[in-house]
Amino acid sequence: MIPDTFNLTLLFPEAVLGLILVLALLGEIATPKPRPTRFSFTTLTALGGVVLAFAALLPLAGRSEAAFDGLFILDPFATFFKALFALSAIAVIQMSREYFAAASAKSSEFYLTLLCTLIGLFVLVSANDFLLLFVALEIVTLSFYILTAYAKRSLMSIEAGLKYLIIGSLASAFMIFGISLLYFLVGSTSFPEIREVFTAIPKNKLLLLGVLMVFAGMGFKMAIVPFQFWVPDVYEGAPVPTVAFLSVASKAAGFAILMRVFFTVFPALQSGRIVLFSALAFLTIAYGNLGALLQTNAKRLFGYSSIGHAGYLLIGAAVGTPESITASLFYLITYAVSTLAVFLILTVAGQKLQSDELVAYRGLGKRAPFLAGALFLALLSSAGVPPLAGFSGKFFVLLSAVRADLKLLVLFGALMVAVSLYYYLNFVRQMYFEESTRTETIEISWSSRLLIGILSAGILLVGIWQAPFMGFAQNAARYLF
Amino acid sequence: MILWLPWIPLLAAAVILTIPKEQQRLLRSIAITACALPFLLTLYHLWQFDLSRTGYQFVQRYPWLPAFGIQYQAGFDGINLTFCLLHALVSLAGVFVAARTQERPKEFLFYYLILTGSIYGVFTCLDLFFLYLYYEMTLIPLFPMIGIWGSQNKEYGAMKLTLFITTGAMLALFGLLLLYDKLGLNSFDLILIQDTLRTEPLGQTFQQLLAPFILVGFGVMASLWPLHSWSPIGYAAAPTAVSMLHAGVLKKMGPYFIIRVAVSFLPAGTAYWALSLAILAAIGIVYAGFAAIRQKDMKFMVGFSSVSHMGYVLLGIATLNLTGLSGAVLLIFSHGVMAACTFACIGFLYEQTHVRSLTDYGGLSKQVPFVAICFIMASMASLGLPGFSNFIAELMVFIGAWPVYPGLVILAVLGILITAIYLLRAIQKVCYGPVNPRWNQLRDAQSFAERFPFVLLLGALLLFGFWPNGLLRMIQPALGVLLS
């Protein structure tokens, strides 16, 4: 007999993913090995699993309950992120299909690991206890070690995996040490109990040290300064689908637990949080955008620019009002839709061009007008040009920060948009203004064409008609306070 | 109906995307229709505009994001109706030029319509969020248009223009956000902000702090010296239709925002910085004038000339009195039409000859009399010959500025002399003098489609040259409201 407090229905989406994972694994073993095709059994099962998990989220929307005696909570905040993860996983699966069709590597394990990552992410944003949080985080991080080094014949990929492993382990070590410090002082790892003790003694040095160490673990996931060193090399070496998943889902997850922990567990840290986060936001925006100026490799470029975006996300967390969290969550939507579009196009084009260098994109405007046009749109959206998604994201984050008296940070963030426009437009310049020696047109599969079309429409839609997406974000943000 | 002004070109752009690129006639007719309809709509609003009323007319509003006080609000007063008329004229003339594009016409017309639509958006919207959104949206089509279809150093020109204007826009955005925060109205509604500030203006210190962000941020677009350097290079690189729209209309969005936001919302702050603005404007007049004398490339010459003329506009704004400001708005209109006409002439020649240097031409009034006459007329308008509206506009700027900055007025009048030097020299070298046999085969503008842009623009210049009150009777009451 299962006690009522277990409230197992809340874990329905995770259960779906788990079952599909087992099913796919067994199916993989049972079927003889055919040569890799675009519609392999695993691909379809993985895609179906993610769609089912997303569908399973829908009946849970709006619920705010706890399971396993408060170990696991499901509130609209968690649901928001789970939906974001599932939707980005769908795009990532499409990228993987493109990537492996051409790379002709054995791809089934990639999808299985992807599903495993997704389970970790789902549990992570629902964690209400540091122990569960750590376990989920390790599931995610370990899966990403595999995903990064997946192209095992490429030295770059192995190097990327190794770098991610070393720095990731360091971050995990920091985090678990921080958690043990908290446990040492509180005698529990549960969020509510730690909150109670921390609110009573917010000046305790040892507790603060614990908080900082936990923060380091999250900073690694979000890739904010000074935990960003792994980004450029890992982005350059890892397979593009992995990079896309890293830059959208993993960053969003880091951001989710950051907000969950800092607003529901350590709200007493308010003044310190504002100073720390705005200083780091400043450095992160500067590092990402200035670093990106000199890049000649598309994936590296997006590595740096994703650091810059993390800085803008952090502004919302620094302000820490329901309005600013809403703005940050909305920013995350705009960032996700633009970034996924960029990486899907990079996958499709990269496979045909056999390179991720910017010079390889010369003449793309003539060779593949559709790809180039969509990439132009996605790049401008990333830079924050209206009426595209990225503009609205930046606008509302900056608006919320102006109200919170972080005016210099706003000025800096606004000016850095002009800087970022330079490197994004530099990419556009390669596609449209430079001639290529190769002139043959590039074929695009209908499924990718469809998905790129949907994402481009999404960029316009989120940028122009912000209200419904703002509504999702607002609904999610409310549950943090 | 006012909502359709930006939306007709934008929707037509979407339609163009769906049409195969082989059907060039259809593409062209769609583009021309999509510019002609808003032109007619603008004339209709001009006709319906009630001169006896002050304040905004034809106002329509739709809630957009109520939580942040954002609404889609559009309407006209005398000021933006004048700007809208300018844009209607230039965009209609420009589309005939754009339709002649041979290389990838589909994409060019697509971008042209996006550009046209977003400028209409700027001049119709009365909500700061959407105003800013449309303002920056113009950058999307500009970059590829200059970079792909431009000439001579086009990549550099496109990048420089985009980055300068974006940096300015970001400063201005910061200013607008500060204003929004300080007002505490939780609204971007321009009419509401204007009414609120009339009864309870902002504090002096805050206005002084905020005004530079607006003045400099949008001043970049108005090619305020020393932030003008993107402008001649950008115009020289841009294809003809873009040069026409940019020098004619886009640049005028800078002064438009300065009047709407700085002069109207921050009178004390603007007054505090007015002298600095006027000095920079006067330096710009003389500096860009001398620079224009040195140019051999005609497009560079006209580019510097437009920087110089924007100096008069900014000087007129800096007077902060009714005469100077209405002179500035009238000059914006006149210069916009004139600059578009000049670029259309140069572009018409360049299409055939692929040279733009003054010394390459000669005696064109024999070979291509129609275009040569148009060029001469536009140049005469530019140097302020009575009969064109530029004359009355510049005169009003001087009269307005004389009591406030007499020294600068003397400098500015000197600027007219400089204008005369480079324009008369250009006319002499291009249209008169020994006939260059190289151009004996040059074709003049003959068909309706070729002549119409020139006739439209010069006709407007002459009309309001003899009847400046046609515009001033709309501009002055509206400015009176802003200044009161």
C-alpha cells in the first residue's frame, strides 16, 4: 500500500520517460542492427516518448502539490521548465536525426542518453530537497559527459568531453561540499527546514559559505562568469545537437534551480544577492559579448554569445521581484526559440558544408536562401532587434531592472546589444555579402524545413504577440514568492 | 484606417515572399500598389484632418500588454501627419526606382516594403514602445539592402551605419526606460504621458540628466556632428532607392523623436542643453559643407550636404520657439523631398554609366535634358532658392534662431554660401560645360514610370514652396501644444 503522501500522479511525466527509456533500450537489444536510417526504432521511440511526456504535463498544469513527503514538488514553475525542456528536446531530436544521418555513426545510444538527461532535468526542477537536487543534477551532468564526447572519432569531441568532465566534476564537488555544510548546520537537506534556519541566522559565515558553494555548482550549469571557462571549447568540440541541448536546456535548468534555491530557500539573502548577481551579470555580459567579437568558428561564437545571454538572465534574478523573474522567464522563452533555430540551421548547414567555420558559410544566401533567411532572422533575434523575440526578452528584463535602480547595469546591458549586433551581423555578412567558390544548392529535408519554419514563425510570434508567453512566465514566477 | 498605413506594406512584403521570383511584373505591381495605397490613405487623412482642433486625431488604440502599459495606439497631429506625407511621397517615388532593380528584384522589393512599412509605423504610432519597436525595425532591411545591392565599400558602409544607429538607439532606449520608471504611470501611452507632464513636469535635475540620452541617442540618426560619419559613407554605398528613403525620411526620424520626446516631455532639460545642441548643429553645417566641397563622388557630396542641412534642422529645434521649430519641421519635409529627388537623379545616371564622379560627366543637359533639369531644380531647392519650400523653411529657422543665437545664425547663413559653392559647381560640371561624347548613348527618363518619381517630388516642393501655409497651418498649432 502506497501512502497518500507519495502522491505518485505528479511523477507521471517522469514515469512516461522512464518507461520509454526502458522500452527503447530493450527494443534496441532485441532488434538486429540495421544500418542507421533516419527513421530508426530508437529515434521514433525517443521522439514519441518526449511528445508523450509533454502531453502528460498538460493535465498537471496549474497544480501545485508535493510528493514523497515534500521531497518532490510540482508547481507551475516546475511545469514551465519541464515544458520548455520537452519542447527543446523535440528540436534536439530533429537535429540529431540530421546530424547522424550524415555522420553515419551509431546513434541509438545518443537518443537513449538524451532521454536520460531529460528525466534528470525533469526531476531537477521539481526537487525540494538538496539531496534530490544533487542526484538529479548528477544524472544530467553525467549524461552530458556522454553526449559531449559522443563523436568518439573526433579528437575535438573527446577533448570537449574531457574538459566538461573535469570542470563539471569540480563544480559537483563544490556543490556537494556546500550541501554538506548546510546539512552540518541545519541537520537536514530539505528546503523548508534550511530556509527556516537560514532566515533565523542569515549572517552565519559557515552557512553563507555553503550557499556560495552551492551557487558555484549552479553557475557552472548556467555558464556565468567565473564558471564559464569550459564553454567555448566544449561548444566547439561537441556534436551540434549536444551543444543545442547544453545551451538551452542545461542553461535553463541551472537558472531554474538558481531561482528556486535563492528565492524559496535563501530569501533572507536579498541584499547580498542583488550585489553578487548584478556584479556577475555585468561581468558575464561583458565577457560573453566581448569574447564573441573575435571568433571565427560558428559554434565557438555561439558559446560566447550564450554566456552573454546568461548575463541578461541573471539581471532578472538580481532584481528579484515577481516582475523581473517573469521577465527572465520570458527571456528564456525568447532565447530558447532563437537558439534552437540557430542550432538547427547550423546542424543542417554544417553537415552539408562539412565545417563550422564562419568562412564556410560564405555564399549561403545564394546556395540555400531558405536556410540563410531563417538564420538571418534568428541571429537578429539573438541580438535583440525588434520585432523579433530577442528584443522583447531584453526589453522587459531591462525594464524590470530600471525599476529596481540597477540603472548603470541597464545602460551597460543596452550598449552591449550594439556590440553583439556586430558579431551577429558579421555572420550575416559572410552569408550574404561574400561569394563562395562553391555554388551548388543545398538540399534540406522536409522535416527540417518544417521545423525551421515553425521556429522562425515562433521568433516572430513571441516578438510581436508577447501577451500569452508573458502569461506563462508570470504564472510560473508567481510560485516562487 | 490609420492602422493600415504600416500594415499594407508589411503584409504586401509577406505576399511577395510567396510569389515565385520569375513573375517579375506581378512582384513589381504588388510593390507599387503597396506603396500607392498608403500614399492615397495619407492624402485621405490630410483631407479629413480637422485644422480647427488641436491635439491628436484619428486616434485608435488596442490593448497589447496591459500589465506593462503597452497599447497599440495610432493617431495624427500636425507634426507626424507632415512626416507621414513626406514618407508617402518619398516611398512612392522610391518604389518606382526600386522596381527597376535587375538583380534579385524579389528580395529587394521585399526588404523595401518592410522598410516602408516600419517607417509608416514610426510616424503613426503614439505609444513609446511601438514607436521604438518600429524605429529599430528599420535596421533589419537596411543592412542586407546596402550590403547586397549597394556599391563601393558597401560592407563597411552597411556595418558602420547599422552600428552607429543601434548604439544611438540603445542610448535612447535607456533614456526612454528611465522616463518610464520616473513617471511611475506604468504606461508607454504617448498622449497620456504628454498630458500628465503638462500639469506636473519632471524635476529640473532629472530632465537635465535625461535629455542628453534622448538628444544624442536620436541625434545619431539625425547625423548630429560629430556622430555623422556613418551618413555619407552609408548613402554612397546604398542602392538608389535606399539612399532616397534614408536621406529623405529615415534620417528625419531622429528629429521627430527629439521633438516628440525631448522638446515635448523634457522642456527644461532640452533648454539646458539647447546651446550645446545649437553649437554642434552649427559646426555640422559648416564642417559638412566644407567636406561636401571636397567631394568628387556625387553621392558623397549629397551625403555631406544632407548632414549640413540636418544642422539647420537641429538648429531650428534648439531655438525652442515656435518659429524656429516650425521652420525645422518644414525644412525636414522640404529637405527630405529634395534629397530623395537628388538621389533619384544620381541613381538614374549611375544605373547606366556606373560612374558617379563629377569629373566624369559634362554637358548632360544636352544628352539627358529631363534628368538634368530635375537635378538642377533639386539643387536650387537645396540652396534655398525662393519658390521652393526649402527657402521659407530655412528663413524661418534663421528668424527663430536670431534672437537666441545670433552668432550661430551668421555661421549658418555662411553655410548657405558654402552650399551654393558645391551645388553650383556640381551643376556646372555635370549639366553644362563641354559635352562628354562618352555619354552620347545615354537614355533620358522617358516612360511614365521613369518620370513620375521626379515629377511627384518636384511638384510637392513647388506646391509647398508657393503655399507653405498648407503645411504650416498643421505644424504650428501642433507645435504650439507641445511648447505650451
